[in-house]
Amino acid sequence: MNVLLALAVVLTNDLEHARVTVAEYPGAPDALIVAWQDVPGVTPTSGAMVYQRDQGEGETRYLATGGGGKFALLDRGRSRLVRASALPMMWVIVDPRHPLEVLPDANQRIDTPALVAQYEAFEAIAPAAATRTTIEAAIAAQMAQTNKVCGAQLAPRTQWAAFGKNLRLANQAVAILEAIESACSDKDYAIAVRKLRELRVDYKADGGALRLEVAGAELAVHFSDTSFNPRETAQLWLHDHL
């Protein structure tokens, strides 16, 4: 029986000084927070994303929800021994032909709320105390930066009433704008972005994965409680649909 999802574990490689922390995402079945620090070939050097399990023949892969992960975790049927830390788990970075082996470190304790906070900061979810005013300011600042880089004229249209008590999730529009800005490094995508005039952001409880769509000059983004990894998911979508 594979029990990784029932555990919180720190995986390390002493030679590379790499560290990966894995823990269940509270309230989200089969979802894991995967945080990394100083992993060779991974930029930025630290961060956190939500992963999910993908069962293959002879191995279990843990992949970033929505795609766009910095790496994949591979478990070749040995995670039942993770407590003993006697055997390595393979951690694949970019090129599967050159995986980095990491070992469970039984001496490390994990603060799951801190991991959640790290993920939320990485994906631009606003702090709990954030107000509509502060979120609007953050979106406006990133909008100005993205428009400058892309030569675009995007304007925000946030459906504030839809967010209700989940107002801080609207701040993830910042992550979407960062994805748009990244796409503009390619001139063809920059041309496509310049045709857009509006970024419409809304929310639906239990709405599932992040959804994006273009209608005329509008890019619509639909968030939910489980629309994880918006920046990276949007990057992939933009490259496939713009």
C-alpha cells in the first residue's frame, strides 16, 4: 500500500543541499503541497506548488496540478518504507534521464500551516487580513507592469461579489498577469496579448480546476477553492490558446 499521501515528509540530498517538503493539503483529498529549496536546475530556488498523484505501471508519479511543475516526484513502490528512510525516492528534475535521489529525513518536523502559507504567497493568494482596497492595488500594480512589458492595454474587471468571503483569492489575478507577462517574452504571444483589452476574474465555490477562455478582447479567468497553481496553469494555457 502506498502511504505517502498519509504522511508529511522532508526529502533531502546532502550532496546538492537540496530539500523538498511534502505534506497533504488540508481539506483537499489527494492534493499535496510540495515545497522546494535549493534544487539544482529549478528556478526560483524556493517555492511551493500543489501536486497530485498519477499512478503508472510500476511507479507512482507526483505531478503539479494543472501542469507546469518545476519537477516531478517519482515513487517506485517504496514509499511504504519512508519512515525507515532506508531507500531513496527518485526526484526527477527537468530531464528524466538525470534524476536526483533524495532520502526521507526522519529528524525533520513539518509545519503544515507554514507550508500552506508558503504556497499561498508563491501563487499570490492575499493574506487573510487583506482588504478589497489592498487587493485592487496589488492587481493594478501588476497590471501596469504587465502592460508595460507586453505593450498591452489590459484593464481589470474583477467580479468582487462572486468572491464573497473568499476575497483574498481574487489576488491570484496577480499570478495570471505574471503568466501573461512571461508569455510576452515571445513576440508572437505579445502580439496576441495586445489584442486583449480586459482581464475578467471571477470565482465559483467548488468550481474545480482553473478555467481560462478568450472571448473577443476579453480573457476570462475562473477561480475556485481548488484551482491550484494559477500562474503555471495559465502559462501552459496561454501558450496553447493565444
